[in-house]
Amino acid sequence: MYILIGLLAAAFLLSFWMGYKRVLRLQHLNQQRLINGFIGVMILLTLMTIGQGLDLVSQDLAARFTMFLYSGVGGFFLGFALKMVLLRQKVQSIEYLYRSFWTEAAPSLIAILVIAFGLYRTGLFTFGPYTGIGITSGLSLLGFGVFGLTVRIVPEFRQKGILILDQLVSWSHVVSYEWESENVIQIDYYTEDNKLTDFTTYFPTSDRLTIERLLGKKLKDHEQQRKKMMDLQENDSE
């Protein structure tokens, strides 16, 4: 029993470190990768079910494997959430954030419900029974809920940069912006690996002047830093 607990703790801590280092980021996800990941999980579960049916995999082994999986998921999301909290502290206070029920209240409410269900799965609300599957599955739900509270679905324009989901873009890396329509803006920026890319986001028409002033001020304030960065990139490419 103690060996199993130690191994589960090791799996949790390892995945926590991977989440904190953001080994897998939201920007890396696309439709094909999600489909491949889903197919991979389904194949693994199918093989385990077949193995149990043929008595090649015992129920105890399958339960322990599931506990390791839950521990890894919980650790990863909790580590990721901690990193997001620290990133927010790094870029300091919010200067603009588009707030609405669907972009702020609804996601937070869903995340809180997931956290509550995770605590229920651990047996804390009912004071037992406590099982390995219940505790680890509750931990995974708890981690996912906390992660949901730390990642916003709209960009956060903060004092020292922009948070786009789980990606931090410092103001010195923002190159330009262009309105695609009255409510949609495209912002061009350099990534951490010095690749020029962009993102588009929606703003209500009433906030357009606020955004114009904010972006204009930030681009002007960091003009010299941006110029130095672009000059270094040009020298490296030569």
C-alpha cells in the first residue's frame, strides 16, 4: 500500500512539474491532435477492456493504472494553474478586459461546479467511503476546475503584456494592430521563438476608443525595445 501511494505521489509530482513548465500548451492543440489523442485513449481503454475479458489484465491492475492516469491529469492541471497565477502576477494589473456573462461568469461557474464535483468524488462531502479511484478521480477534476479558473477565453491586456489563453506576450513583442471590422481587431506579435504571428479578438463598439488609446500608448512606450529586438533578429538571420 505504501509503495502504491509513493508511486502515485511521484506520478502526481512529475506531472505537476510538467504542467508548471507547460510542456503542452493550448496553442499547440489543433483539431488533428485532439482527434489523434482521443483515438489513442480509446484504443488504450479498448485494449484494457479486452485484456480484462480474456483475463490477461486483472481488475486490480486496471484500477491501479486508472489511478496513475487520474493522478497525472490532476498534477498536470494544478501545476499549469499555478504557473498561470504566477504569470498574472508577473504582468501585473489588468488595463483592459472584455467582461460579459459568457466570457467571465459562465466559465467561472462551470469551473467551480467541476471543483465541487471533484471534492465530492474524493468523499470529503460524504465523509467516505474513501477509495483510490474516488480520491484520484476527484483530484483530476479538482485540478481541471482550478485550471479553468486561471485561464480566460478572452485576451487580458495587462500592464506588462497580453495574456492570450496560456500565452504571455510582452508589449515589446507586439508589432502592430489592424481593425478587420468595427468589432474585430487583429494584433501582430512575435512569439517566444521569434516567429511573427497574430491573433484576432472581439470588442464591443463602445470600447473601441479605449483599445485604440491603450494599444497606441503601449506601442509608443515600447518602441525602442521592439526596434532593438527586431534589429537583433535581422542580424541573427544574416
